[in-house]
Amino acid sequence: MAEIVYVGYNNALSLIVKIEEAVLTPAQMSAITKVGIVYNNVLYESTQYPGAFDTESRASEGVLVLRLGNIPNLPAGRDRETELILWANDYPNGIVWGTLDIKVVDLGV
């Protein structure tokens, strides 16, 4: 089932971030330096779109919050294998954390 993103809206997608089935600790969450997705072969990341990626508000729960509707001009469509990439000092080139099925909807209003 696809995660629905509405262009221009603040709907949140909350993801529990795990390593080997263990939820990341607040210290591990704070070590994340950048977050990104590759949606339909285009990289969108937190230094360009800080309002779309939140590693802080729910770090105590090991939760990453995505508000991808805050990315201007995110094209409507679907990518069943949207890559989620995390960067940290230990991973300066990033690490693909997994994939998401993302459907972007533009309501046109």
C-alpha cells in the first residue's frame, strides 16, 4: 500500500528507524546529519527542504517524520521503490535505509 503525499499540505508520515530490529536511540537519531529520498530518480534532501524532514521532534521514540508535501513542485505520480537515505558522520556518503511506496497527489487547489 502506498504512502500518500499531498502536494502543498503538511500531512506527516512517521517512520520508526531501526538497526537490526532495535529502534534508534535519541543519541543515534541526533547523529543523523541529513535525510533524503530518491523519488522517481530525483534526490530530495533535508538541506534543500528542511521542512520536509524532521529527525528531532520524535527522536526520543526513534521516529523520523516526513512531511514531503512541503517540497515545492514535487511531481505527482508514484514510485514504488522510493529510496530513503540517511547521512551521519559514520556514513558521510549516506546509507540507503530502505524503500517506500510513495504516491504523490496534487489536489490542484
